[in-house]
Amino acid sequence: MHVVVNGWFWGQMATGSGQYLHSLAQHLPQAGAAHRYTLVLPAITTSPAPAGWQVVVAAAPAARSLGANLAKLWFEQITFPATCRRLRADLAFVPYWGSPWQRPCPTAVTVHDLIPLLLPAYRGGARQRAYTWLVSQTARRADLILTDSQASRQDIVQHLRIPDERVQAVLLAADERFQPVTDPVELARVRTRYSLPGRFILYLGGFDVRKNVAGLVRAYARWARREVPLLLRSGTSDAIPHLVIAGKLPAADTPFTPDPRRIAAEEGIADRVHFIGWVDEADKPALVSLASLFVFPSLYEGYGLPVAEAAACGAPVVTSNRSSLPEAAPGAVLVDPEDVDALALSMAETLAAPRRTAPVQRRTWLDVARETLTLLEELP
């Protein structure tokens, strides 16, 4: 079977779609070496394809002539399907929500989540809403829809009105580099690089409104001010670790990207909250391993890889009881993310009696690739 893959997000490792594409591409040839794999790119890139892949550059019109959004649309709807026909693909695979209207051959698409459809703050303007309508229609025309969790699968079946049997969930996995770090030299290096306090609670992720970082800061403030009954062995606020918030902070303080620095100042806890900025991928396992607790109170996730990564590093995890997050780390402490007191209490109780969340038999990206390929092979 000749599998031809849309590589629009190749090299874009700051995006979830880029990380998914890179991880899957690395492991698909291992899962099925008898097949041929071709990656179709919109431009030459400095990120080489892994072993077992052929690369074809099929450039769309330049973004400067069409605009970035229309160039992407052109690649999805015209360039990619035409290239599949030219290459005589047996299967066209689009690893993000952007499959072609006219299928050049049996087609599979991965819809990671329905955020632009389900969350009003993410619907955007008229062009974004039109694009969401288009990719909703093209997903209905695909032969197979893959997604990252059972929660997302249920959303897709319900809101896109696609028959159950055409939507399949393949749970993701933390990258193999996420392991508990015990090397004192590496731990000391990361602690020094990011000026970390002795004991700390960690949030690592984005800052758009669904990530609920504002709710986390407010819950931590309630805990620090002893405003809810907490199960702590010590009666002093000094026993409460500081809060470390990692990730690129928003460029502007808006309703869509509320700045957690302002909220920490308003709550009177600015001296207890450390904003360490962007964290290099290589430093993340040690950072999580240093944390006494990892907290991820998102309101909605297609999967929630940060939670799976923290669990793989052996960190105790508190996360939301919503969407896919219970699937990402089955042993995590689950809480209503909009209940500030409940979030504060869960952090305190978990810190007092931490439980490790890494599964006994760890899921890998080779597992993801094998399950994905099994589903692709079933297409006519």
C-alpha cells in the first residue's frame, strides 16, 4: 500500500499537529515496513523526513500572493489531492482537520478536537467560521476519521453527525524521552537554568482562556491565604510550595489570553508565583521530575499530552474531570476545573499524600503507529 501524507505541519514542532505528524511519521515504517510512505510538503524544509519516507515538495501558491490562510487552503484542497493522484496513492492521509473535498483515493483524516466548533471563544471571525464549516463537511466525506481520545470521538460523532463505525479513537502517547530524571547533575542544571524554588507546584502549557491558568492562580491564592479547609500536616502557609508557571506568556492581556501575572498581583501572591517562560523540550523531563505536583486544570483538550508526559515522568498529577483528560493520565486526581475551592483542596490533599500516575505498562508512539496503521489497512 502506498500511503501519501499531507505534510503541511512538518517542521512546526510548536504546534500539536506538528508534534503528532513527526511522532507518527517516525514510527509508521517500524509498524508496517511493507508499505510505501510519501510525505507531501508545501515547501523545502530543514526538518528531514525519518527513514522509510519519500519526500515530495508540491508547492502551493506563495503565501505573499494569496495570504497564509488561503495558501494553506489551496494546499489542502488542490495541491495535496492532485499530488496524490499523480503519485497513484492507495491511501491519502491528512493528520489534522483539513481533508480534501474531492477525495483522490480512500482518505483518512485525524480530527484532534472540535475546539473551533464547540468553544465560542475559538470560533473566530467569518473566515475562520467558514473554514470550520468546510473542514466539517470534508471530514464527513472521508472514509475514516481518527481522533485522539474516546471523549473526542463522542464529540465528533455527535456534532459532525458521522456514523459511529467511521470514527475511531487512537490514544496518543508521551514521547519516549519523558522518563523520571534522577541524575543529580541534570536536575541541578535545570533548577539553576530556570531559577526554580526548592519545592514547587508546576503548570506547563499555553495561556489561552480554555487552559484555565487564571483559575489555577486563584485556587493557589485561596490555598496560600488559608481560605478553604485544607488537609495539611503543617499549619503554616510556609509549608505550601511556590507555584511555577512555565510557557511563553501572552503578548497582551486580553479576555482570550488573560495574563496570569496580573492575576497573581491582584491576588496578592506575586512573590509566590514564578514565571519561567519558554522551556526547551530537552529540559521538560527534568523540570517535571523536580516538581512536587503537576497541575493542568484545562477546560477542554482533545487529548492533553502535558498530562500524559507528566505522568510518564512519575509526577503526581491534578487535572480536570472534563473532555479527554481522564484518559490521558488514568491515575490522576480529577477535579472540576471551575470550582476554585475544589481545585485548591485537590492540590493540597494530593501534595500531602501524593500518588504516582505513570501506568504500569507505558504506552508508546510505536503502539500509536501500529493501531493507526491497522485502521488504515482496513480501508478499501
